[in-house]
Amino acid sequence: MSLKEKLERLLAQTDDSVRGTVSDEQVVKLVQLVELLDKWNKAYNLTSVRDPNEMLTKHIIDSLVVMPHLKGEQFIDVGTGPGLPGLPLAICMPHCEFVLLDSLGKRIRFIRQVCHELNIENVTAVQSRVEAYDSRLHDFDGVLSRAFASLNDMLSWCHHLPKPSGRFYALKGMYPEQEIADLDTQYGIDEINRLMVPGLEGERHMVIIRPINAH
């Protein structure tokens, strides 16, 4: 089975709100993204996932299942690594703008090359530490992360990024009960969603957080 056929099969198992929004053209780009990641990974060690078939599940579908929960049009993906979840989201949400932020140059070079080769025009790749990034350059509706150690670390380092009505979207594995209990009192939980990722063992959750004084 080709990567494209496998991705189509995985998409068919996702929620209607995911599979119904991904076009044939976007499927082709997502497969090309996996092929580029596989190619670059051999030289630059961008991800511990080595098998392109596994990348479809662990990187592409795992990124796309957050789509129905995102509100707004301006997003920043902090600690994006090789562009996850930012690149798959940007491919499938062309009406939105994404800043992909990482401190490692090889990851940012990869993201820029992907955007060049796949003609992705709604991504800005930035090499920076998150706490040093000047948020005045954008007005973010959402701050995405699946790389931070804890919710409080994410909020501490990213507090300056969203606009007052913006949200933090933290992608987690198992339900982070202790992290939620320890949450800084300046913040509140909007939603906690269990994400269903076809073909993936283990749990996935998205925690949506707002500043307490936000409306």
C-alpha cells in the first residue's frame, strides 16, 4: 500500500470534522511532507520516528486531529521541532497563518525547505527561544505546543504570545491530572478534549487554557 493510500485509510477513520476538511490536493502535500521528513531525517535526525508509515500516524494524523478545536486565524506553534503540528495544520488550514518557532537551526531550515518545495505560503519559520520572541509582530489567537514538559512551563514561557482573547492549546499524552491541579491561578481550563488518533496506541489529550481575566 502506498503512503497516499495509507493516509487516506487513516483519514477515513478520523472524525467527520477532520476527514471532511482535507482535500485530495492536501493529502498529496501531506504525503510529500512525510517523504521530505524521511529524507532529511537520515542526515539531520529531526525525529525519532524512522518509518514513514509511522510518521503518517504519529506526526500527520496526530497533528490533524486538533483542527476542530482551534479557534481563530493566527497561530504560533512553539517548540515546533520539524514543524509539528504546525506544518500539517497549515497545509489543511490554508485560510490561517502559522508562525513555527524553534531554537534549532536545522529544524527551521527543514521547515523553510518544505514550504518552498510544497508552495506553503501561510507559514513563517522563526529560529528563536520562545521567551525571546517579540509577540508584537503578530496577534495570536492560539498558542500551540506539544513539546513542553508541563502546563505551567508552557504558560510561564509563552504568556506574552496570545492576544487577550487568545487561548493556549497544550497537546498531551495521558490526562495530565497533576499538572491541571497545579495550574497557575492566573489561568483557567476552557476544555479538555480526548483526541482519537487512528492507529496510535496510548492516549492523546488537548488542554485548552485561557487567562482568567480573558473573555
